[in-house]
Amino acid sequence: MNQGLIHKYLKGEASELDKIQMLEWIEVSDENRKEYMRYRRLYDSAIWSESDGKSINRDSQQKKRLLAIRYVREFSKVAAVIVIAVSMALFVHKSNQNQNPVLSQTIEVPQGQYVNLTLSDGTKVSLNSNSKLIFPTTFTNDERTVKLDGEGYFEVAHNAKKPFHVITNKCDIKVLGTTFNVLAYSNSDVFETSLLKGSVQISNLSNSEKILLKPNEKAEFRDGKLLGSILENENDFLWRTGVYVFQNEPLIDILQKMESYYQTKIIINNVAVGQLRCTGKFKQKESIEEVIQVLRNLTHFNYKLDPITNEIIIM
């Protein structure tokens, strides 16, 4: 494998085609996997030891430690997902007509990455960082059902005879043919569904509560209830191009999303700071500390981080 390609992949600068080639190469043999791990260890070591002999202040050292830990954790996720992303498994999918096994796939997206794919019915899906999608290789029954843990943007191929379902840990979303975004990480209380085209029906799995969305509307959980509102900013979905955009949002809402995107616990001890509104734009490949520093410059809060527990405390 070309060393330049491996280096681009480790830095998060590889194209979608490069990423596929890397995953396929790593999966070919144990030797390839060991070689990749050797490069990963060298890359991590370079992060730890990078110094030109000049004095390094405390913030810089702390940043390097956090970045190194981030890369180690990202590698563990990539190593765990290599087989999953390129292989298949049998699941029993029950229907009214039969109980035949259906071949399904699971795709998990590593931290700091995003993935675009097309399902067998022509539906296009984009998956955000740390997201997981389970879907059948072929939709053979009366319904098209997928399971999402994370954030996904769906452009559903219209089929009036086969409704499309997105099942999350909080809600079931039913559509015929539409474009919408779902934010539903299982480790977060945040749930949002935003509709751009068509119509969707959202059912709360914990009770009989339902809500029907029209274009440019969104639904979210507030105080345990599903509430509808107007979709104010379509830039929310620029994560599909590797960019996070926030437009006049409360800091607490932004940080809740950052928790899921970066798998980092963020504790807000200053309630007043959490209510401050922010507007900003971040590249997906930026570290969580880089994002926090930009937000701090906007709202003037203090924070401390613990790279061992992977917690950030807002003061």
C-alpha cells in the first residue's frame, strides 16, 4: 500500500475512494492489518514526541495529549469497524408473510468521518461521525426498514407500496418518499428530525404520541415531549460535506451535539453560560478542544479538560 495514502488516511484527509481502498486493503490479510497498526503507532508516537526544541507551553502540551488520545481512540473504532463495514451478517426479519432470514449490513462511521451510501431501493443516505446504520441488502418485504443510531440524512426513493421506516432508540419515522435529517444518538437525550421535502410521521416509542411534519418543519424532544417547530437553518446539514454549522443556537444545545459527534463528556457547571447563543462553523476533522476554544472566544467562558476521563468541564 502506498505510504502517502496511509498517511492521508491517518490525518483524516483521504477521499471517499481512498477510504474504501484502505479498508479493503486492511481486510485482505493479517499482515496488512499489522502493517497498518505499525504506521498508526508511529503516527501516534510522532504526535507525542513532536517538538523542535523550543519551549512548549502548558496549553500546547495538553492539546497534544488530547490529540494523541483522540487518535488512539479513533484507531480502536476503525479497527473494530473494518470487518463490519465490508462484511455482512444474517438476521431474522419477521414479516406477515414469512420468517425467512434476510441478509443485512451494518455500517459504523469512525469519529471525525462521514459516509455516503445508496441502498438497494435507490435511497441515498449520509451518515455522520460515530453513527451506525443497520439495513437489509435487499428490501424484500412490504416495508423498507433501517435502524439508525446517530445522525443520518436520507433522500428516500419513492415507493407508495413500500413505506420507508427509520427506527431509532426514541422514535419510529415513517415516510414514502422524502428528504429529511435524523439526529438520534442512543447515548444522548437529543432527538431531532428535520424535513426538507415530502412528509414524515414520527411516533414516540415510549407512548402513543405522534407528530406529522411538513416541509421546512422539524420535531424534537423538549421536556420529554415531541414538539414541532419551523426549520430555520438548512446549513445544519452541511455536516454531509465535513462542516458543522451553528446559527444563533444556545451553547448548551451545541455542546450536547458535540458530545455525540466526539464521544466526549461535556459538563456545564455554569448555567448562564449554557444559555448564551452562538454562531459558528467548524471543520469536522478539527479536534473537540479546537472547537471548545473557538466557542470560548465567542462567549468568554473558562473550561478544563481531563484527557484521562475524556471529560470537558465548562465553568
